[in-house]
Amino acid sequence: MSYAHSDKREISKEAFLSNPAPDVRTREKMEGGRAFELVTEFEPAGDQPTAIAELSEGLRSGERDQVLLGATGTGKTFTMAKMIEETQRPAIILAPNKTLAAQLYGEFKGFFPNNAVEYFVSYYDYYQPEAYVARSDTFIEKESQINEQIDRMRHSATRALLERDDVIIVASVSCIYGIGSVETYGAMTQDLHAGQEYDQRKVMADLIAQAYKRNDQAFTRGAFRVRGDTVEVFPSHLDDRAWRLSLFGDEIESITEFDPLTGQKTAELEHVKIYANSHYVTPKPTLDQAVKRIKHELTIRLDEFHAAGRVLEAQRLEQRTLFDIEMINEIGYCSGIENYSRYLSGRAAGEPPPCLFDYIPKDAILFI
């Protein structure tokens, strides 16, 4: 067991669709202030009371790394749960694979039914990276199948980290791979309050900027539809609930939560915050800056290939990169957007890309 921290930086509503400010730290959380509540009939036994007390005290005294030894079946998971309850600190639990992560996720959901227990693993069911064989001018396209349910759970996890204090993330080692920066993801949100005035067309334009697709027929996760003065949004982090914004003129009269399958109303809401439908969503000014820097590097690489007489490689690189740039300019996204994450997040060459650890609050416990 070890203690890890990372600065969690967020951005105000005013920064939406403009150049995000990287130094804004915290904001009020929609669902903050909830305590961890361990629900179990078990009581610590054997060495567990001593382990829980000593490990919790180590955390409080600022000890960075601690180790808990125990054979399989000795109750280490329960000890972890008791530590979380004892310290009341958010936690990330790192498992070596999806199978063990799923088992731990089920156990912690049982221990903390009233808290945000989330699952963050790789969403690829199948992944074939792109490849190019210059000798035969053969290009093998990247092929991937994304698991929709796991993608939803990843969005639910990152949203929970920004909106709740009582969060437990069960993750596989894929959480160290790059996702969009927390600054941009935290900025690209819409705060909507019942009784306040909003321009309906602006709300729709912001949804499109957040990578939501308008679809008035097939209403699926990550889509929105418009019927007169009513805008219905299927948020990226939910699978069985959607939100209906009922407007009268420019005023949102009511915000209703409903079942997208049956249309049945499930709750009346005063305030919703809509997060982006992609972790790589980026404001337009940042995209414009990124495109300039991508073109600059492309020029340097093409000169290197031409100087070495590698004409085919140069032609292939130019063709692919210009196509990606065109997609980014037109729709704000392209296949393989993660290839350009350094420019989108403003990182220097050699710096690690932003990952889940950037979203974790500085007082979190990391269990490995």
C-alpha cells in the first residue's frame, strides 16, 4: 500500500470553448461532502485490527509508502475497506488485469453501496495498431473495437473524481496510459440550472463542441435530440437515465431525469452538469494552436525523410497527417487523436501524457 498524490486542477465555466487556464485548482463539487460508509456484517479479526490501526496512522503521519503482507484469503481487501472508512480519503486500487479488477470492483461495490465505486480499465475489446511497410507501400489501418459499457464506466470514473469526495476507483494498469488533460476535461462542461435563462442554440452548439451527436431518431449514450422547446441529453456517464431540458423562451422551466427506454420520469432535478463525451475533447483555440505545431513538426520530419531519400515514407506520413489535420479542423477529432496528445495538452517533448493520475485528488490513497 502506498500513498500517492497528484494536483487536481479544474477550470471555471467562463473558460468553456476558450483557451483554458491551467492554474485553477478547485471548485465546489456537485455531490461533495459525503462520507464513506462501510456496510458489512464482518468485524476485523486476527491481525486485522492492528494492521488497520498502524496503516491508518502511517497515512495520517504523512508516510508515503507502506506494505501489507498476507497470503491469499487472509482478508487484505476487507483491511483496505476499513482503512478507507477510517481515513475518509478517496482511493484508487490498481489491479494487474481486467479480471482481478472486476472481482475487486464487485467486492468494493458490496462494501460501499452508498458511495461512488468506479471501474476504470482499457475499453478496447480488440486493438490492431496501424503499421506501414515501405518496401511494398502497404499500409495496415488501425482497427479497434471499443466496449461501450466500459467507455461509459471510464467517463463515470473521471466525472466522479471531479464531482465527489467519496470515490473509490478500481483500475487496471491501463490507467497509466494517456487520456485527455484534466484541465480541458474539467473546463468543457455545461452547468444548467432550472429557472435560469440560456440560449437554446448556444446549449446545442456547446453539446456539439463537447462531442455529443445530434440524433433525433436513435437516442443513445453520447447523443442529444431536440423537439421544439425541449432538449434531451443522454450523458456520457449514464446508461439508464437521460436528462430532459424543458425551455419556455430562453428559460429552463424544468430539468427532468427519465428512462430513455420507456420515457418514464424518474426524478426532478434543479441542476445538472454535462461533461464531455470524449476525454480528448479540446476547445477550438487550443485545436488551432495544436494544428500549427503539428504542421511545423510535419515539415521537419518530411525534410528528414527527403534528405535520406525515403520518398515513400515521406509521402505516406504527409498523406496521413494532412488527413488527420483536416478531420481535426472540420469536426475537432480524428481517428488516433491520442497520437497528437502532446500538442493538444501543451506538453513538451518527452513529458508524460496526462493520465488518470492527473484526475486523482492529492489526498488519495493508492493501493497496488
